[in-house]
Amino acid sequence: MSSPSVVLLRPAPGVMAFAPQAPQVIRAFAGELLRAPPAPIGLDACVGYLQQPAGLLGSRQIGLRALQNLRASLFTAPGRDTEMALLWCEALATACYARIVADAAGFDAPLLTGAALLHRTGEIAALRALAQAEHVASQRLVGPVMQQILQARDDELIARVTHSWALPGELRLLVLRWRDAQEHSRRDVAVDLLTMAQALATEQVHAVTCVPGLAEAARASLQLPQAIVTAARAATDGIRVLLAQAAPLPRC
């Protein structure tokens, strides 16, 4: 099978600006977005597994297999493996911190953990659609692809995908509220705690490029207790070990 041709994309207002350069990919991408990814496998098992301290999880083979099953069922995009590996690493790190944040705040830890695993549902669905579209068109887009593609995706994408998965109502609602809060800055206790977990995960996964003090700035902005960050910092080494085992990033 021949290698796909490469199409260079330059910054543009929206994805349709790519159409003259890559009409086949854009047409295929639009069609793929209408198809929801398969429902995640083993989500409940992963949530239960992640209720234990991360430092204890590396030796629990059943739990590690549950994480592998979840990743294989949802976090895959052949041809876009590097980008999807990063989304998986970020999701797992956010879930680890979500349990700690929830415990420290007296919130429902399993609910926040599940939402953390799925909080990038829109990006996951769009990346899977892009990878499949590139395969169908035998073209690979390079340039500001992710930023432009994700900005141009259907606003109802997350609602459609999570509905097709038949997620429990409370979990689905939190994932939707998370997305809504990113666009409209609507405050909500659960969303604030998920935002805090994501900030902690960003510091962990993007340690080299992350703005110093991101988690502290998030805590102050969200007006959350210092004890949350203190508890999260104490668990950082264990989370780092788990990520290295269950969500290693490809070497560039």
C-alpha cells in the first residue's frame, strides 16, 4: 500500500478553508464526525481501580488490563497515534488527580474520576474521525491541524457521542457541563474540581513546557482549599510511575 500524500495546511479561520487543498479529507472528516466512536469498554472497572492510591496500582494486573481495554476501545487513532497517546496520558493523569481532589473536597470521587477519563471526549471523537478520513483519502494533513479541526467540529458532537454511549445520566451531564464551562465560563462545583484535576495533570504531563505555578493559580482562581493541592502533590510520584507504566508517551 502506498504512503499517504502530505498536505500542508496554513492558519485559516475554519476547517472549510482547507477544502481547496484537501477536499477529500475534509469531505471524509465531515462524514466520520457523524459516526460516534464505539462505547468505552471497562469504564466502570477503571473507575473502581483508580479509587486506590496511584502508587499501589502498578502491581494490580487486573486493573492495568482494565486500563488497557479502555484505551484500546476508545483512545486509538491509527496514523494519529502520537496525538491520541497524549490524550490518553492526559485523561489518565486527570483521573488520578480527580480522585484525590474529590476526596479532599468531600465530593463523589468515582463520578469525578469517570468524568476525568472522558473529559476530552470531543477531541477523542474528532481525532478518530480525522485519522479515518486521512486513511480513506490517502492524505495526511500537517500544520495547525488539531487546533483548526477541533475548533470547527460540530458543537453537538459531545452530546451526540455521550448519548450514543448510554452513559449514566449524572456522568454524562458532568462531561457536558465541563465542555460548556470551557466556552462560557460557567461556574459549578463539580466542574471546578475537574478543572483543578486537569491543571494538576497538565503540570505532570507537560512538565517541561507548562507555565510554572499553573496548579496554584488554578486553585486560587477557583477558590479551593490549599489542602487539595497539598494532597495532590503528595501523590505525584505514584501517579508519575503509573503513567510511565500505563500511558507512556512515544519518543519523538
